[in-house]
Amino acid sequence: MLVGTVAAACGGALVLWLLLSQERLPVAESVFPPDRNGDLLRDDVGELIAARFAGNAAAFAASSQLARAWQRAVRQTDPARLGPEVTQVRYAMSCVLSEHTLGKAKVDAQTMLHFLDLLHARMFDTPARRQLWQQYERSASRIPHGETPLNPCRFDISAMVG
């Protein structure tokens, strides 16, 4: 009754979905909250990326793409369905280490790799998260590499301000 009253008062179906949706999330979803701003990244991870690449939209977008790909990939627990997630992780890694991204970020590959190590450590900072990563790595290593597209970024990096 209360849920229906709140949903009607606040705008209906969207509010109702938001109130009930957490009950339908897979158990693995609970490994990565909180995401208060809705950017599909755990808040502390998003803050780490923003702090490192404040004012650099290209590097911020590329790093966020990789972090989101990592989060999605480790949630896929069925090895038979992991292929698309592995592909997205590989594309995101290619994006963040591309000449365009590195040039706009004004960093070399080694500096970016150091940041990615920090980012990975932040994302997988609990035993449960590390276990998900290890399971993902075991399964992903069996999936052959396909061809990487010319622009592996999920955005037009050339249009972004460095």
C-alpha cells in the first residue's frame, strides 16, 4: 500500500520500478555498490577517476569505460556467456591505452598503466571482489582475441577536449 501511494504521488511507474528493482538484482550486483550518482560506477571508483583526470574528458571517459567493463565482466558468472564481456574489457583497455587517449591525457603508457593498477586495486579491494576477478580471469583467458576496431572507445575521442 505504501509503495503504491509513494509511486502515485511521485510519478508512477519509474518510482515504483526504482523502489522494487533492488529485489530483482542478481546477488553479484551487491558486490559493487554504492552508486549514488547513477554513472554505473561504484562511487569511490568514480571519484578516483575524476580526481586523476579532472579537466580531461577523454582520459576520464576512457578510464570510466574500462572500469564499467570490468564491473560488468566479473558479474557474468556463466563462462559460456562471457565472450561479449571479455570483448568489451579488451576494447576498453585498447581505448584507454590508445595513442589518442594517451595524447589527450598527456601521459605515457607506463604512467597510464600505473594508474590502471591503482584503479584495479580500488575496484577489487575486498576478498569477494578479488574472487570475482580471479574467476573472470580464469574464464577470460580461454576466450580467443578478436580484432580490435579502429576506435575501441565507446565515444568519439577526437571530438573530446584533452
